[in-house]
Amino acid sequence: MNKTLKKILAVVAVSLTAVPSMGQDLLARQAPIDRKMKAVDSVALSRLIQIEQMASPAADLYQDWDNYTAHSESTLPDTFRIDLRGFAMPTDSRVLTSNFGARWGRQHKGLDIKVYIGDTIRAAFNGKIRVVRYEPGGYGNFVVIRHPNGLETIYGHLSRHLVKPDQEVRAGDPIGLGGNTGRSTGSHLHFETRLCGVALNPALMFDFRNQDVTGDYYNFRRSTYSRESAQANRLRGVSGSSSIGEDQLYTQSSNRKSSSRRNVASTRFHKVKKGETLYSIARKRNTTVADICKLNRIGKNMKLRPGQILKYN
């Protein structure tokens, strides 16, 4: 009897010591599975967040979504960081014709960039099309895009829309063609950047002359915005005037009111056609390659793109 009991106790003891070891083996085998599941969960969660953001971009800043209103102003935050990474320039044109700010006794809420009818206009950032409309007394054919970075961008005076409301777009996707519709005196792109419906100077974020953004981020501060906007106009806006009409860029007039406008009026531009080179353009415009390079701050070996705008005098 005692021998039998001793054998039983010995078996139980061995079993008890084996359980933790077996448990550790199970945990060891389970660990890689847990890591894989965690990675899958992270990817799925990230994808879910992206889907939600695209369904209603910047929902924390905007309480509504409609396909009609161009903009509706609400209270701006005191500070807000706008992510400018992953951008695309709305147009290849480097020619500004009007600054943000006071113009003709009223506020001009965007930048005017010289484009020709039919030039491709592109989405500045990833986002979702909110408005595609025609407004005869203002924007003409225009598009409004809301972006996950908090901005809404507006593209006005288009000759044609290439998108529909609620369509998702990526930065650089074509959204329309340049035009002269609505309240416009010549073909150009009217480009606005708005935060909570309030127009901010695009020159704070976009440098059209250098075809680039001003940095990875723009830190909006209510306390310093006005000073920074004025400085941006001086650095990246139209030199010598806050508002220069299309006719002043391309025609001569006998009643110029200022020397700065006379200087701008004498500037002439060439739109690059397929197959053209700096040498062929210089011959055609009766100038030199060196002068064209100096005026446009480019190198003589720069590859030209069809539709690119070049100064030639």
C-alpha cells in the first residue's frame, strides 16, 4: 500500500513540474502569432482611420458637408499646424497676376495665376471634392476640395470641370481646365486656401515662382498672421502692385498710372509648345538663350515642358 501511494505521489509531482514548462512552450509558440495579429490589427486600424478621414476629411474642424456652399466661415483656432507634405502645384505656371489682399476697394481672397484656356489644373493635396458648380457673377466654373490637413482649396474661372462632388482625388489629379468664366478679365486660375472657411493667403504656403511649397508645415497663428501674410506678398507675390489685370500683362496702354505697372506691362510671355527648345524660342522671339535663362532663373540645359510659361523680355 505504501509503495503504491509513493508511486502515485511521484507521478503527480512530475506532472506538476511539467505543467509550467508546457505552459512556457505554449506561450513561446503563441508569441509570434500574437505579434503577427498585432501587426494585422495595426494595418487594419490604420486603413480604417484613412477610410474615415476620406469619408469626411478634417471632420474635427468642420461640422458640416454640403455640395453647394463655396465656403462658410467659422471661428479659427488660435494656432493650427497645416501639413504641406505630399503636395502638388495646381498649375505649372509661375506667373502671378494678382496678390491676396485689398484690390479695387475690396478684399481679394486668393492668388491669381496666369493660365491659358485648356491648361490642366490639378488638386493641391489628397482630398475629397465638395463642390463642383458654376457661379456666373464670381468664381465662374469652380471646384472646392476639402483636405485631411484641414485646408479647403478653391479653383476658380475654369473652362471645364473634370471631377464630380464627393469624388476622392489624389494630389496632382486633374480637376479642371484653365479658363475665363465668371467675373474675370482674362484667362487665369483664381486659387484660394481656406481654414474653417476663412481665407488664408496662399503665398504663405505656395511659392508658384519656384513651383514648391514654403516648407513641410505651415504653422498658423492668429497673433502673427497679418504680418506674415504681408511679408509673403512681398516675397512671393506680384512685385510693385497688389493687383495687376490681365490686359496690363499683355497689352500696351497710353494711360499707365505708375511706373511699376508700365514695367509689368512690357513683360512678354511665351507658352512652350511640344518640341520647342530654348534655342528655337530665342530665335522665334528675337532674343537670346542667355536672356531667357536670366529672366526665368533657369539653366540653359533645362528640359522644357509643353504649356510652360517663359518670360522673353
